[in-house]
Amino acid sequence: GCLRPVMAAAPPPSAPGGPEPPPLQYSLLLQHLVGEQRRPRAWDPAALGGIPSPPKSEEQKMVERAMESCAFKAALACVGGFVLGGAFGVFTAGIDTNVGFDPKDPYRTPTAKEVLKDMGQRGISYAKNFAIVGAMFSCTECVVESYRGKSDWKNSVLSGCITGGAIGFRAGLKAGVIGCGGFAAFSAAIDYYLR
């Protein structure tokens, strides 16, 4: 007589179609909608009836090839370095107390014309140096990237070492090694922060 109530409390057998599916949980649904398991939809303008882009003409392809060439990149870096160097030279001349200083008459106050002349000369000097270094670095990086077939941080380090070494070797082997290491470290730091 003790087994009958237990048998009566047992769940009824499942339907012949198989076990019932578990109820949908809201937490799983939210994970798929806004959580980590959400799949980003690829936005394709053509699928929305957008106008397909026309094929590129030969002139457009030539312009793109020219803009991706090492010569164009070197020229762009040269112009950018010239502008940046000029601004840096004028700035440093502006805060330098020796601008317009005459060693023959140290107590004479320099005129505005003399100060501006010194600032211009220093700006041109810095601009030339920055332009040469920028063009050398950009051209070397482009050649290294073309040779390796990769675009990563090693390109910047190698081109920085080559550029710094080439500039430093004019003052000797030791200066070349120091220039190589310094430029390579500086290039690696800039590349790390930019990427």
C-alpha cells in the first residue's frame, strides 16, 4: 500500500514525439542580441539596392600606383619634415635668448630685424635637416616594406636604424652605431603609440 502514492506522484510519460524542449531563457536571448555572442552584421550597400561602384579607369589606377610609390611617400615626408622643421626652428629661436646676440657688443640690444633674420635662418636650417631625415626614413621604410612584403613594427625599426646609422656614420663608426640604436628605439616607440 505504500508504493501506490509514489507511483501516482510520478510524472506522466512524455509524448511519443520525444522530450519537450526547455523553455527559452531571457539571459541566453540577451547574450545573442546584445551580449558577447552577438554577431555583427556585414553592411553591404549593394544588398540594400545601392549603386555599385564603377570600375576604375586606367588613369585612376595610375594615380593610385603613383601615390603608393616610394618616391611619392619620400616627397610627402620631405615636405612634411620641411614644414615641421621650420616651425620647430622658429619656435626654438623664439625662446632662445642668444638670438640676435652680437659677440662684439654684448650689451647692445638687438633690433627686431636682426632677431627675425636669426629666427628665419634657424627655421630654414631646421627645415632642411628635418626634410632630409624625413625623406630618408620614409624612402628606407618603403623599400624595407617592399622587400619584406609585410607591414609591421620591424619595418620602422629597421628603417630607423638605417637612417640613424647613415646620418651618424659621417661622424664616425661609434656615432653611426649610436644613431642606429637611437633612431631604431625612437621609431619603435612612435610605431607602438601610433598603432
